[in-house]
Amino acid sequence: MQSTAVITPSTLSVNDMPWQVDWDINTCALCGRCTSVCPVNAIELGVFRKRILKTPEALEKKGKSRFSVYYGIRQRTDPAYHCIGCSMCNMVCPNNAITPRLRPEATTLKFHNNRGGQARTRGGRRNDPGSLLDQIKFIRISMLTDPALDAGRHEFELRTLLGRVQPPEEGLHALEEHAWVPAVREIYPLMIGSMSFGALSPNMWEGLIMGVTYLNEEMGMPVRMATGEGGCPPRLLRSRFLKYVVLQIASGYFGWDEIIKALPDMKEDPCAIEIKYGQGAKPGDGGLLMWYKVNKLIAAIRGVPQGVSLPSPPTHQTQYSIEESVAKMIQSMSMAWGFRVPVYPKISATTSATAVLNNLVRNPYAAGLAIDGEDGGTGAAYNVSMNHMGHPIASNLRDCYEDLCTAGKQNEIPLIAGGGIGKNGNLAANAAALIMLGASAVQSGKYMMQAAAGCLGSERDRCNVCNIGVCPKGITSQDPRLYRRLDPEKVAERLVDVFLSFDTELRKIVAPLGRSTSLPIGMSDALGISDYHASQRLKIKYVV
């Protein structure tokens, strides 16, 4: 009796996989390197049986079949082990005998991402390569009307202020009366977005802080990076490098036991305190560090047991209104550092952002507002949140800036914009567009991972396994076998390259505007777009 393979509703074929592995038998050395480095075990060594038909010499005789057995590479078709297209197999192959190939028409897998009744979680960002920011053009070029500058010869001071800037009359009065003056920091307008010690590997974190330190102390660029939820290495808290760091406190309060313990021993104040209420990649959700990444070190810093998932509540459990948040969190964090450190909240872009901002305007301790748009990245979130929730950053930022102008506070409260900046590689152009729409500074995290460390994730759902700790480049893994692939010094070197090239491109954009000592914040008359409806919404020029 002929045996029949059992076909179930969840049985898939290689053709159902969006990423298919092409393997060349003629050049493969059967070394096994590809199977050993695959982060999701999508390929395996296999034994194959091939039929060989031997043609008889005489036509009247019947042909015979023979079979040969050989070894090779087999792609697994179980959805739990589907290929993620990271190309690590190709990187280690000595003969270039194997490579993944994207087949966009293969859509079956998406119906099988909920095994065991569990909704899909992943890292990365929204799977949509489109970006409104890439469509914005800079159309005001000063020639005879304003003094245009030479980006290569003129000196530029591209700096911005983080903190509440008092009007001149209030500031002078406070100095005369020896009253308190809000803390203000002069920083570079491009910040490294919040990425926690835990979401990132130790080598990645070390590389970032090394690069930031070099930019500050050798290049004279006051670049700042935010820690994300989860604290930071204890030795950093007690070092002079803390002044280059924005400490984030979120609804889980992870890592803050270590920060409070280190307060008496801090040699420097942090640059600022960021209170996280929301994140663009997962609006309405708290942070999430899955158990795969909670090793002994991370558990010790966060004050939790080893090997358990760490979801944060969707909101700070002691505050249920804007007024409570301002009164409790902002003022208590200000008091902890003797009112010497700017404190500001971070929210996900939302239609209620203007309500939050209007309340902050009335509070003298609020140092600004950070808004994270729907294209922001994350280490772990539900796929439905990343792809279908959130608000675009451009229009949300524009609404907030116009509200500040109406209140006459546009020069007092800085807005920090993030979410999708540099999504398609246009970091400086996207940042300049947001600055001219009203941002005082911009944040970018995913771009730094891609440019400084070689992150393989993309908006075509490539890789995006940041959440389970098997990052093939070692960027978001806590497994020393993986993160030792990442050289912190190379990360620092590439980070410096990124900021130096960004600075050159930003100068090329602002030089024709005649600006050399100040950023063109809110200078929207310099912007144009070929999308009529977008031009009306953002209140910039429609150009065709």
C-alpha cells in the first residue's frame, strides 16, 4: 500500500514562505556554517533522494529507475521556523551558495502567525516603506532677497535648547530677585532616541555611549542619547559621562532602584529626565521586554527575577489625568535633582497631544514635550499595534506648534519630534522638515541601529526578531555568543560618521535660508509638497 503524507490545515510549502532560500548544490561545500548561524533555525541539513532514469539500449526493453542519495540544505516550512530574510547564511557561506529571496506574492504565512492562540509580536516598526516626510521639499532658496550662506565656508552653530526658556523680562526679574530659573541645556538638534539597556545588547549600548562621548569631547557637538525604560549600567550613573544622557522613567519604573541608589554618588547631573507616557510604535501599551532577554545582568539592574517577561502598565498607576501627571511626576523628578535638571514627558502622537501640551504650558516646571509618531521603532510590540495604530508625526507636530504660537509660547516650550525620521535613509532632510514644521529637536533610534551597527530590519518585514533575543548582528540580543559579533569601537566609529555627515547635510539645507546661528524652527514658508491635501493639512505651499 502506498503511504500518503498527512496534510493538515496548517501544513505549508516552501512556496507559501515570503522568504525562500535558494541553494546551489554545485557550489555548496556542505560546511554547515549557514545552518549554525541561522537565528530562527529556518534551514537544516537534509538527506535527499534523487531518481535517475537509465535508458535501455534496445527500444523494446523497459527503462529502469535508479536512485542516488546526497546531502544538502532544506528550508523548513513550519511557520514557527519561517525564514526572516536576514541573509546571515549568505554572509558566512564561503562559496556564495545560499541566499534568501523575497517573494512578495507569497501571502499564506500571515494567516498562520497566531499559533497557540498567541497574537504575533515582533520588533522593528510599521511595515510600510512610505513616508510623507520624504515628499516634502525645501523651496525657499535665498539669492537676492536674503543673504544666502556658503555651507562650506561659513561657521554654523546648529544648536537648540532643551528646557523651558523664560521670556527676557521674566528671566531678568528672576535674576534680580535671586529666584529659581528653569534649567536649560544647549544640545545638538539630533538626539539618539530612547533604547533601553536590555532592549539593546551591552556591546551596542557601549558603542553608542562611546560615540556620543567622542562627539562631545573631541568634535564639540553636544549630542545626547536617551536611555529608554530599564535604567542603564551602574558605572555610567557614577561617571562624568552621565551628563550626555537623558534618563527615562516609564510606567514599570524598571531600573530606578539603581538610579536612586546612585544619586548621592553622581559626579554629574543627567542632561534631562524623560517621563514616558507613550510610544509611537505601540500607542496605549507600556514597554515590553520578553523573557528571552532577561538574563542575570538585566534582572539585577531592573530588580526582577531572571527569565521572566517584563511588560509595563499602559500608564503610570498613580496618575490618571494630565494635571496629576504634571503635579506628581514632573515636580517630583525635578525635586530629586534639586530643580537643576529639565524634566519633560514623552507621549505617542495622538489627537489629544494638544490637550497635553496646553496643560504643560501652564506649568513652570515642564521643560518641553516629546512626541513619537506612528513610524517609530520598538524592540517588542504586537504586530497589530505597529501596523494599525498611531498618528503621523508631521500633522501632530504642526498642530502642537500652532497651539504654542496661539498662546505666544513658541519660543518657551521645545517640541521634540520622533518616529520614522530617516526611514528611507533621508535623515537630514526629514529632520530639517520637522524642524521647519515646529520641532526644536528630533529623535531617531532605528536609523542609528541601521547606520551604526548594520541592523537588518526593514519595512518589508525582514528580520524584525528584536523581541526574542536572536538578533543575527548582536544588536538586540543578550546572548554573548551573538553580541560578541558586534564591535563597540566600530559602532562608535560609525556613529561619529553618521553625525558628521548629518551635520554637513543639515548645513546644506539651512545655508540657502540665510541661517547660521539659529535653527529655522517653524519656518514653514520654506517647505512645499506636491500633495495638495497634505499641503492644506500642514499649511505649507502646494508645488507641482
